[in-house]
Amino acid sequence: MKSSVLFLSSAAVLCTAVLAAATIAQSPAGSSANATAPPVARSYPAPTNLKVLPKELTGQQVHEIMEQWSAALGAHCNACHVEDRNNIGPNGRPRLNFADDSKGMKIAARTMYTMTGKINTEYVAKIDSSGMPVTCGTCHRGHLGPEPFGTAPEIPLAASPDSQSKVEGPPIRQVEPASK
């Protein structure tokens, strides 16, 4: 699990550096105030309900991890977090109650995070030169539900012209892609 947290933290640092560089590159050329002042960073409160992520993470670190998960799953924050209709933000929309555990998707996300950590530590880490660890994006590829895997249709073996041999074993079934 430490290796997946390290990977997430490294990716978060890289994303933050890229975002900071892009912000600086987009600042107006004639603005002297923007040239000397760093971009204003939004502050995030300390997390209060971490169940699978390390409890010592800061609000900023949790936010960066959630941004990565959001991109990997093609989901918005409200997929897992409940809107608090009694707490309206400055934009007129309800704020999210991040500590609330009533949405099933949040529980599923925790389960999936635990699973990827286990896969990385118990399997991937034991393979020499295994490469990148498993992440949400490994399976989901930007979709909340991973795309079903379709197998290849049955293919005849290369044999003599008079032979009608086929691959031995159970029949291979073609899986139809899910409609979107």
C-alpha cells in the first residue's frame, strides 16, 4: 500500500508542478503583479473521515488524490460525495459533505482503492521489472464503469488444406460492448 501511496503522491506533485507552470505561462504579459506574486492556492480543510487513505494526509494531498481519481474514472465529486442541501455555497449550489458515508459509490471507491493496493503489493511488486503499478485508470480508462473486455472469435488453426481443425477447448464467446 505504501508503494501506491508513494505513486499517488509523486503523481500529485507532478500534476501540481504542471498546473503551476501552466498558470504562470497563461498570465497576462503586461501584468507586473502577476509576475511577482505566486498563484493563489486554495486551502482545503484537514480530512475528518479517512478510512483507507493514510490519516496523516493534509486536505491538499487528499484533494490532489481525489482529482486523480476523478480523472481516471471520468466522474465528478458528487458521484461519491453527498450534497448538503442545508449548506449552500457562494455559487448558489449545495456544498458537498465529504465526511458523509451514505453513498454506495464512496464505499465502492474505498473497496477498489484497497484492492489496487493489494494487487500492487502482493502481485505487481513481486514481478521483476513489472513497470507501472495498477491504478484506477488501468481498468476504468476515464469511465466510471470499466469497459467490458471482448474476446476474439474462434480462429481455426493453420493446418493442411484438407483439415478442418479448430482450437480445442471451450467455445469463446464474444461480449457485446455496453451501450452508453
